[in-house]
Amino acid sequence: MGLTLVFYTYFNNRIVGDYDTDPNKIIYDNLNGHAESKGVSLNIDVAFNNGLKLIPAEH
């Protein structure tokens, strides 16, 4: 049995941290423009006739 997930997210209000301006502070600001997140996840389980079942470890 297998399961495939595909996702896409479009962000138009993303907050980013500025660590470089002052090393002792984190300065937050909104991103100008947009950001995108895309991904695919595939999970496969294998079951044999002798009862052995292989399931990949999650990390």
C-alpha cells in the first residue's frame, strides 16, 4: 500500500528574521512580495505472504 501527498502553499504575508543587523537582536520584518512552499511525500508499506511487513521509519 502506498500513499502520496502533494502540496503547494502560496504566502503573501511572510515574516522573516534579520539576524545580521545586530547580532544581539532578532529584528522581524514582513517579506516584500511572496513566498511559495512545494513538496511531495511518498510512503510505501510492503507486506509479504509470510506475515512480514516493512514500514519505513519516520524521522
